[in-house]
Amino acid sequence: MSWINIQHLYMPSLHVLCERDDHCLPPNQPEEPVSDIKLYLPSSITLDSNIVCNNRLCQLEWELHQAQAEDALHELCDSLHL
């Protein structure tokens, strides 16, 4: 299952953005390298796009950002103690 299909499973209206976006590949093309894949996170989708997003995805993104911030703070504290 490709990354686009997985995102469409949780964000059914995402095809609207994909059609406007050059990053979506035609069906017969090989998949993009993972480093080049554009993630359509809930926070990156604007309100005017009318994309419906699962509330659980919004919560998961928030938790991801919170964990990244905590990791950065721990790393900073460790650096300051040296």
C-alpha cells in the first residue's frame, strides 16, 4: 500500500490537495524516495482547503510535536551540564 493510499484512508478529501500538488505521482510511476515525500499533517492543511481530518490524527500530531520539544529540551539540558 503506498503512502498516498494510507493518507487517503485517514483523510478522504486529501486527493484535492494531491491533484494540486506536484509531489503526487501518477499511478504508473515508481514511488518517491522517503526523504522526498510530502506529509500532509493536519497542521499543514489550511482551513480554506476544506479537508476533513480525523481528530485522532490532530491529537497524534500534537503528541509528536510535544515529544520532539521535550527531546530537544533534554538534549539542551544535557549539553549545558557538560
